[in-house]
Amino acid sequence: MLVTNMWFNLAVKDLKKSMAFYKAIGFEIMQRPEQVGHMFGIKVGASSPIMFVEHPTFRSYLQQEVTGQDVLISLSVTSEKDLDNLIIRITEAGGTLVQPKHERDGFLGCVFQDIDQHFFNVLVFKD
């Protein structure tokens, strides 16, 4: 398996207020058209952003209520085959698929919990 990137997703109550806060303290806001209204990112160095996701969208990823300081760690893999292989390994190792393989916002992915209940989102960036 080749993980090509990693980033953090943090739940926020008010997307507009959060965006204004991070812009006011000097961060560059990153947002693709399909993210408008439910998430944005801030640039933190040359590679990985930190993503801020409004509660309803975050809840849809975790398939449970947002409890406060929830974190969803995202990983990208190079192909659907890598995703399929990882899903098999997750379940064989005792992890739990929270969302099976699905398509959302132009990405293919899944959400799982590890054996300590940490949430991970695995995505394949479609060309």
C-alpha cells in the first residue's frame, strides 16, 4: 500500500466564523467549489492542509454525533486497488468499517476506526 498524503479534519460548529478566525490570524484559506458551505482548509506549510468541517458533514463521515474535539485523520492512496486491499487488511486486523467504500465529492473512499476507536478517512483522488 502506498499512502501518498495525510491531513487532519477538525469539526467546527460555525464554518463562516471559523474561516474568518483563521483568515484573521494570517492563514491562507483553501476551498474547492464542492467544499463551499461545508468545509475549508488552511495551508500549513508546503504539503498537508488542516481541514475544518462543519458538524453535519463531519457527523456524516463518522456516522455518529460529534462530541467536541473529534478528529478525522485522512489518508490518500494511489488507486482503487490499494483502497480495496486496505479495506481487507483493516477488517482482518480488527478495525471497523464505519463507511464502506463509496463515492463522495468526486473522491472514492471509506471511513474506518482502528482498534482504539480513532477515525480514519481513506481517499483515492480521481483524475
